[in-house]
Amino acid sequence: FSNDDGWVESSVKISLPKSKVKHTSEDAAPKFEVHGVYHRRLAPLIRAAAQDTRFAEQYHWMPHQQYWLPRSLRRGLAQGKPRALRIVTDIFNSNAMLREHEKIREQPRNPADGDDIEYAIFSMLLWSDNTHLTQFGSASLWPIYLYLGNLSKYIRGMPTEFAAHHLAYIPGLPDTLQDFYTDVYGVPPSKDVLTFCKRELMRQIWLWLMDTEFMDAYEHGMLVTCGDGVVRRLFPRIFSYSADYPEKILLTALKPQSIHPCPRCLVTDAHLCDAGTPEDAERRAEKRIDSPHLRRCIARARKLIFKKGRSVKSKSVGELLDAESLNPIEQSAFSTRLACHGINFYDLFVPDLMHEFELGVWKGTFTHLLRLLAAQGEAVVQEFDQRQVHLHMISSSMRALPTFGRDKIRKFWKNVSARKQLAARDYEDFLIVMLPVFEGLMPAHDDQTVADMLFELANWHALAKLRLHTKLTVDIFRMATGHMTASMRHFAATTCEEWETHELPKEVNARVRREEKQHKETNRKCKVTYFNVLNTYKFHSLPDYPDSIEATGTLDNGNTQVGELEHRHVKRFYARTNKIGFSMQIARHQRRAALMRALRQSDDYVPRRERLRQDRPEADNRPDSPLPPTDPLTHYAISNTSRLSLQLRNWVSKNASDPAVEDFIPLLRVHLLTRMLDLSTCVNDDDTFSDKQLDGIELQNDRIYRHKVLHLNYTTYDMRRDQDIIKPGCHPDIMLLSSEIDSKQGPFVYARVLDIFHANVRYRGPGSSQWTREWHRIDFLWVRWYSICNGNTDLFQSRSLPRLRFVEAHNPSVAPFGFVNPADIPRSSFILPAFHYGTTNGLLDHSKLARCTSDNDEDYNLYYICIFVDRDMYMRYLGGGVGHRATWEDTRRGHDIDNCEGLVDEDAGEGEVTDEDVDDEDGLEPCDDEMVDPVEESIDGDAFEVGEDEGDEYEVDPDDCDEPEDDTEFAEAGEYEDDEDYYPNLVFAAEGYAPL
């Protein structure tokens, strides 16, 4: 690391106002100097980040556009021009960076630069948030983080990569300020004066950070020899500032709880509840603009405060600024530095999904739903808690709380209604599973209203969390926003008006603590409370999300969750300090850790923990050992161990009384014969074999071998690699492609894995070959089949999840059990019990093999398929996933599933617009969703890029693409006229993008 980009300690001065005290000018007012401002200079920091060799090959210096040509439209390549879809994943393929890049290209080049000097943008993404460093005590830190938008979000979002650059640590107002103020004016500062000083402190710090050297680089660029050895003139540009709402109003100088609470537009607080309506869209068009007139009003207000001695909240000051609900903070630092370059700094503050929706709209809605349950009686609340606890105990022999995936669905607290120590991820999990949990807890007319609202909230949240958007999904997102906001208004106008709700015990305790802190008379009686979510800025901000995606990329680029993850570092480093003057100590620890990470990647040092792991005995020596890391190019992985063997006939004889083993051996023979003869293994295959053929199947030593876990690799909708873990009794449910495309049952069939086996098999019957007469290992899963009850191919229109039930064992026309080839499984499935419909033991007699002990020998009458469990699962039901290759048409043709998930395209490369397949074997770590750049990992030509300097290998006529003439804007929403019909059938089915 260079000393030039190191940490320095500075101080800033803020002017102190006092009502009825006049000064000749603001400069003549008393000034208080705040020490302990630890920061780094921006220009050297930018230079050091660009020269970093760790990510030299990962930087995207040239913005580009990325397009997807769905296979369903490629047939028209020979006859005419296909219609390509614009893809947006990151800041470097967003409209904002494309526009800035065009502006730089239009500027005259520096005469001193040669023709080989590239002009590029240094994309700056800023985060700031105050955080507590300990669970107890008052130690806190207020960091500002800088991320490089040229780096893929899949890398910069990983705290372990140390891609975040700590720019500054903002100090709080010291206690000595009040003493200084009292000494100068004779009275302590009022609350308004302290708030004024806090805003001034933030402004002065940002003015200090954006110094002359940075602004010179902003205008003229700076020559840097980047980590890849290429000399570039870099132009720093700020594309987003991510912060929670209190910090946004601090940085924009807005008044809290004012008439105009939005930092992006001038909508009044009386119209916040109209979000998503056509009238709201017209009001939202009145944007906040950093105009010269506004800056003059702020300057006049400050003259009134300092030269006329008016109070900060005086009427004369309010007359100047109340029209836009502003505070008299002298021209924002971003306005001071960037207004001359045509930047409206209000546009920098992007939506924040975590605080505005997960911890705002949804948390408030969830809390009021609990109040409604409390209004039904204590028994209903207890039933709700029982359902939440039991949700993660299904099919588990112990009272453990299993999850789905590695980080999809986490543990639930047993007493969910108490809402103790919950984070944003917990509320996200609640939203995903809440539909079956709330079903039937309210009266019938209210129950349907709540169910519709919960579906719309979960659907909107799934779209907001997508890491890859196309033009169509953005249009869908807009329509989903209208549906979701309308459903919430309907809930507020009907169900909420019908029931009188009171504070929950946790809310009473919180209110009492606030009253005691303010020395007010406390009242522990539960007060009447109302559903007030619709009248908040957070609800009002939701319709801005689709526009933000078009401007600056997907919402995870600006989500404050990234900054919250970086807080883990400073909290960990705080424990290594002496707790005195810890800011600079934390800064040094962070720099040291980043340096060690860089050194670790550049040498061949192997940590001691890794050496010990490599020296352990092989996994085959322990039957319960975990699987080693899986090759990402392999569709699935099962252990090679043969220690858990079962003598087939003895095992079947031992469990003869169990109905699950009925026809076990005949069904197994059919399955193995189908596999050995390499016939279609579709789950609905009705082919029959002769007795001689079935007798030709032989199992070596008449044994099968049991395994405990299966790892399933797949390619996600956004062209990433991910992995599911399938474990009988813990994560047992799977989905398979259906061969009956014309059926109304949907594209998938579902099963519950009872056990995982492999066997050494050969076939010596009629039609055998040299290959079949040799022993081969065959992996197979023993499953119990579900049947689809509602066959909901229009689940978005009906606002309901697909429903399942187990196949009845006494039905002779359908086999309740069967076997599955692991290679035929696209993904595991998250299947939730429908608690409202109760349980039954009529589908299957007593069975220890098909049920867990905790099931009490019963099954639920109905189950729900949770389509919202993660982004990839959602896109399989919505359709249009770029990384998904499987379609109903392919299933009907009997194509096999390839290793990268989806179906093999036999015609690839014949007259199609394709991209180079870069799935090289040594570039990926298995199962890591954070390692591969989505732009570089395309799937056999499903996506291609267009850029100014990207070469001419893939040329696209702008008329061929789903874009307007300027090639930088998305097409306007509303292209699909019939908004009464719900969107997936309207958009994807009509365009040929079938659900996958």
C-alpha cells in the first residue's frame, strides 16, 4: 500500500448560530473545531484502487450493453431480424454509466495524451451508516465506504474479498461542544442548534473529502497505470449513495416528519398512501431539483440566522424553505462540488430495499397482522406460533429446525410472535413462508384479503431481489408494484377498519421505556393502534424501484445490506483495540487485513487449517463424513463410499410389513433397465418390459449402498452456479421436469426423497451389448410421489401457490413410490404443509420408511410449493430466466438434462447469434454463488454484449433490439395494453418465453 492513500486525521470547523444574536457575517460567528475526523484522500485512493492487481482482470472499464436472444425467437434469424432483450445486471451496463461514458467521449481529448490512452470511468458507489460496535455500551462508528462499480457486484459484495474501501470515519458531536457554546453564548445549545451542527459537520466533512485534487480529476481525469498494465485516463463519477432514511434526510437537509418527506420528489405527506396509482405517477414527476433558485433561498435563510439572529425554526426562515421542507444548511457538499457539472445530487440517493421494504413496509405489515391475530384471541396467536415452529420440523425425527439451501431459509425462533432479536433476513424468511402459516387464522372474508396481500408482497419482493433484469421483467415489476400497493390499500380499507387492534406486549414495553427516558408519566395499558404503513415515505418509495433499475442497475447494487455486511469487519476489529481512540486503530487493522488478503492470493501459502484438512483420512473411511468440494461442472455428487450396504432381499424381507417396500424390487428393476438401455427416463414413461428383459438385470452381490446426502449443482437464472443439498428427512423434496407438456399439471412433478442409493449393475438380457454386460455404478433415489391438486399454471392470476398431496397408496392406477435418476433433477423444492387443511393417515398405512417419527404416522392433506424461496426458483415459475435452458417443448421432445442444468441444444451454433462458452474448469470454486462474473459466464450464446470498444464479433443492429433509438434507455412501460390480465401469461407466454 502507498502512503499517499493512507489514513490522516483532520479537523473541521462549524459555525454556531444563536437566536437573537446578530453577526456581521457567517464567517464572524463563533466556530467550533471538531477533531478526530479520520479519512483518506479520494484522488490517491482512486489511483490505488485502479492499480490493485487483485482484481485487474475483473474490472469493467468500458460500459456496455448486454442482450439476450431467447431460443424461442432464434428460428427467425434466417428469415428476418430477431428481437433481442436488453439485460441489466450491474452498474457497468446501466443507463447512467453509459450516458456518462458518452459525455466523456464527446469531450475533447487532452492534447498530451497519445492515441493509446484509454478514457474510462471510475465508478464510485458510496455507503454510510452509523453502527454500534458492541451489544452493550455506547461505542459506535460512523464509516463511509467506497465501492468500485467497475468491479462485479458478485465480488464487491463479498466482505472476505476486502473490496470495500474505507473512506472516512465520521465523528459525532463531542460533549465539549455544549460547554463551548455555553461559554460563548451563556446558555446551552437547543435541540435545533445541535441538529443544525450535526448537519453542518457532515457537510464540512464531504467538502473536505471532495477536495481540489479530486475535483480536478473529476473534470479532466487522471492518468493511471492500472493493474492490468494499461494506461488510462480515469474520470471519477459518483453513481449512487446508499443510506437509510434518517441519513438521507441528513445529507439532503430535509426536515424529518415534514410535509414533503421524500428526498427524490415533492409529494406531500397527505398523498403518500396513493403510491402506485396513476395520480401518484403524475405527482411523482415533480422531482426535487438542485436549482439556482433553491440555492439562493438557502443562502438567504442562512443570512437570516447569522446576520439577523433568527431562530433555525423561525417563521421567516420557514417561509423560504418550507415549500420543499428543507433545513437552512448551506448548499449541500454534493451541490457545491457537482452542480456546476450538471449533477442533480438528489438523484444520487438510490432506493434501499432492506430498510424501506424488509424493515419498513413488510415489518410494519407483519406487526399489524400479529395485532389482528391478537384481536382474534390468545388461542389464535398460539396456533400461529405453533405453525411457525412446526414449519421447520416437518419430516424431522428430532426437534431441530432445518433450513432450505445454504442460506435461503434460516432457523425460526419458536415464539415468532414475540419478534425478539430479529434481523432483516428473518423478516425476509417470514414473508417467504407466511402464506400457509396465516391461512385460516382469520374469518373467511378477511382471510382471502390477507392471502392476496401476502402473495402480492412476496411476489413484489421476489422481483425486487432479482440480480438480473430484462426489459420484460422491469415491465412486470412495474405492474406488480401497482397490484401490490392496491392490495395493501384494500387490506387497510377493509380488514383493518373492521377490527380494533391494540399494542402488542413488545410495543407496550418499548413505549414505556421511551416515556421513562423522557421523564413522562408511564401507562402500561395497551393502547389502540392503527395500520399506518401506507402513510410513510417507505411505502411511497416503492414505485421508484423499477426506474432505479433502469438507471443504475439492479437493486442489490445500492442496497444497504452490502454496507451492513462490511460492518462486520469494523466490529471485529474493534475487539482488537484498546477501546480508547479506537477509530484510527480500526483503520489500521482494516488496512492490514486487506494487505494480508492480497498477499494470500499472490503466494502459495496454505493456512494451517487447510493443511490439517488435507492430511485427514479419506472420506471413504467414515460413513458419515461430509462430501468433499464438488466439481461445478458435474450436475450432482454422491459419496463414493460403499460402507453402508444393504443386502437387497434381506432388507425387503425385513421390512415386508411396511407398505413403502411393496413392489420395491420390480420398480427398481424397471428403473435400472431403463437406465442401462439408455431409454427415456421421463417420470411419466409408461414403457413396459418383458420378464426376460427384467430378469437380465443383475446387482453385484445383490446389494445396494445407502448415502446420506446428495449435492445438486445447477445454473441459475442470472448465469451463476449454485448448489442444492438433498438429504432424506431434512431437505427431501425435489422437482423434475414433466414429460406431459399438454397437461394442465404444470411443467414440473414433485417427489419426496426417502433414500439415496447406488448399485453396481449389469444387464445380460435380450438386446444387451458389450457395454451393458459390464458392471456399472448407477445412482438412484427412492422417492414418494406427490400429485398436483390445483394444476395452477396461472398461479399469478389466482394469487395462490400450487398445491400438492401425496399419491394415495391404495390407488392401483398410480404408483405412490418410485425411483429417480439424480441427473434428471433440475432443483430441490421447498414444499410447505397446508396447516389449515389438517392431517390424515388415510393416504398410507403405518410406515417407518416413508415417514419420520415426528410425523406421528400422518401426512398433511395438502402441501404448498413455495415458489418464492429464492430468486432462481421464482424465475422457474415466472419464466424468462436467462440462465435457464429447459422448456416444456424440450421436455416433450425428450431431451436430457445437461450438467449445467436445463436441456442440451443440439442445434447450437448453426446460424445462431452465440457467445463464446467460457465455463473453463479451473476458473470456478464449487458451489460459490459469489465467484463468477455473470457477464463472463454466458450459457452457449444465450447472452451477448454490445459496447463501444468491445470489437465487432457480435454486431447488433439497434433496430433488432428491444430498445429505443438512443440505445441507452429502456422502452416505456405499458407496451402490453391489457393490464386487467395478470402479467406472466400476458408477457412471457405471449412472447414465447415459457415458464422453466
